[in-house]
Amino acid sequence: MVFGIALLAALAQPSPLSFRLETAYLQPTSDDEVRGVGAGLGAGYRLTDQISVVGSASRGTVWTRNGQPAGAPRVSRPVSVFAAGAQAVLDATPVAPFLEATLAQLAPGDIAGYSVAARIALGADWAFVRSWAVGLAVRSLFPLDAPGGGFNSVGGVEIAARLIWTPVF
């Protein structure tokens, strides 16, 4: 009987895995020459109560002038963003603020003038039921391979709305 209760308690614990669906506004440059929207999928694996490894992939469309002067018509171009890194939950209440640090790859790189960036995020997720949460993340992109070499200032911003599912086994 005690073994059965312990087994049920273990099965009722949330999984260390989580999956998320995101929609985002993306402006990969510091001006408004390139901006767009996208959607993506991500996953995380919780190492401790507060630290997770995360990865994501998204596909979107950006509208750009392609170096044309102001007033020129914008053209739409596809863009993909792949990212991997770590997330730290600051407080595990129903509203869980977090910091996220990832390495992101933008493809094609000519859209923003760089293809690899450090991506730092600040956000919060609200668990409205045990397995489901909604959240918001504001991310800054710091180019690592911009022309001229080395680390540049903030290259762009991404704002993402998230739906997170953590299975209960």
C-alpha cells in the first residue's frame, strides 16, 4: 500500500520536460529597416527547480527595404532563428519570472547584417493550471559576428508571447 502511494505521488510530479509554442515580433536591427513576425516551437529540460536547458526554432517573415532609401517599398523575406542556452527561474510561484541566455543563429544572415547573436531574455510565465502556462519574453539580440568583428551593441529586439505545456506523467 505504501509503495502504491509513493508510486502515484511520483507519477503525479511534473515532468522535467516542457514544450512551448511562441509567436513573436522580431526587429533584428537597431532601426526599423527590418522588422517582422514569426512563430516557433521550443523545448526545455529542467536540471534543477530553477535551472533549465532550452532550445527553440522559429520561422518568420520580415519586411525590409534591402538597403533602399527611406520611402522605398518594403519587400518580405523569410527568416529562421535557432537558439540554445539556459533559463533560470527566479521565483517558482504561479507567476514565474525568468532570465534566459541563449546563442541564436539567424538565417539568412544578410537580413540583419549578422548571423550569430547572444540573446538575453527577461520574462514571466503564469501557470493557469498545473500543466499549462502562458508567458511573455522580451529578448535583446547582441551580434557576435557583425561586420568589423567582435561584440557589438544591441543589434535588435524580439518580443514573444508563449504557451507552455509541462506534461504530468
